[in-house]
Amino acid sequence: MITAEKKFQLTPNNYYTNEANWHYQSKSWFTKFEECEAEALAELKGEYKDTSSNDTPLIAGNYLHSYFESKEAHETFLESHKKDIFKYGNPEKGIKSDYLIIEKCINKLNKDPYFPRLYQGEKEVIVTGKIYGVNWMGKVDCLDLNRKLFFDLKTVDKIHKGHWSSEQHKKLNFAQSRQYDMQMAIYKELIKQTFGVECEPIIIAVSKEKEPDLMAISIPQYLMDFSMEQIKEKQPHIQAVIEGEEKPNVCGRCSYCRANKTLDVITPLDEIEIE
């Protein structure tokens, strides 16, 4: 995210490091700044870590991704997350319940007659580029330049569950609620800049229900265009906050804001905001 040119080579080994986050913007960090600039900046600087957050959904998602990346990648993942995945950290004791459902998701996809043919291409491809003058990075789950397609695996509690948006005052589907349309728009642009090929995204969603549901999802271009306009509008301020040129806004509700909140303001009863 730093505008000044520095010698930094983005690799699979440093992709998830804070150093990479200082050099490149990403969908995950852009979303963090949208949610609370103060918390995101403190976390980026290494001054704060949300210890109340649950890492299980992230690890569960990586469990699924590593399986379909390669046998070697999955074995490496399991070895590095023994304590998280296995009972008492011992593979002989079996897998914890949170990850047994991911095994069901994997079986669901493996049994599908279309998935093995659809999900073909290079796995975990790093792409970079500039979006409105700022360096961005992304990691594509599966990229097929020959078919001009890229795929993103998503796990979700229920595919058809509605998620209330206080901003839009209506329920959204899980993909819009999590801004996956923005993520796919970013990846589409970065793939084009990295390889010179314009590819279309397909999200492959599988639910973590007792009987998993699944769906292949395309993203309308107008939604991706709108997402890019949102980045264009919000990015200058976010970048200025990162570079110390502007003060970060506070959301007042996240764990970071709660930890630093004081009784310096008295709020009228009828002005208490609700979610």
C-alpha cells in the first residue's frame, strides 16, 4: 500500500505477512478499513490484535482450499495446524467437529459430476497490479487462462440465508453481504494486468450444513463495475490514513474501539444506534 517504490518481491511465503500488507492493498484489508479505520490501522502497525476473534472459520476455509490445491499442500496444512484440527492435537484421536463438516463439503464437491471438470487450472495464483494508482495483490484459488475463467471456493453456513444490511436497509445474499462481487472485480482486474487476459469469475459455494448444499455463481458485470467505483471513491482517504496524512475514523463498536472507549460523550437515549 506504500506508494514509494521499494524493493519487495511478493511470494507465496510472504504473501500473508504484514510486510506484504504495507506494500500492497488487498480485499481483506480494504474491508477492514471500511469496517473500522482505527482498528485496521492499529492492527496494520502491529499495535493491536483482536484476541476475541475466532480463527476456526478461516482455518476451515483453508482446510478446504489446501485439499483442492494439491495432496502435498493439504498434508503440509494439516501438519502445521494439528492443534487446531485434531482432538488433543493428535491425528490418531480424530478430527474436531468443526472440521468434520468440511470433510463433508469436500466429499460433496468430489461426488459432483461437474466440479472436477469445472475446477481445472493453476491453483493459488498470486496476481498484482495497480488500481487507481495503488498497488494491490490477490491470490486466485484456481485460474484457467485458456478458458478465460477463474474460480473461488467459498464455504458458507447456508447459501440461501439472508443477511441484513444496515446500510441498504434490506437483506442481502451471502455473496453480496461479504462483498464477494468486489473481490471478484479486483481479481479480474489484477489477472488482466498480470497476464494480459480478461477472465470471468465463478464462485463455487458449498454450505456447512448437515447435508451440504452447493452452487456455481456468476457475477454480473454491473455489480463488479459498482464495486470498482466504490474502491475509487473510498481508496484516497484510506490510503491517506495508512500514510499518516489523515486521521482514522472510529466505528465505536468493534473490540478495539470498545477497549479504548471513555465516557467523554453523553448520548441521548433516543439516539442510541442499533444494528
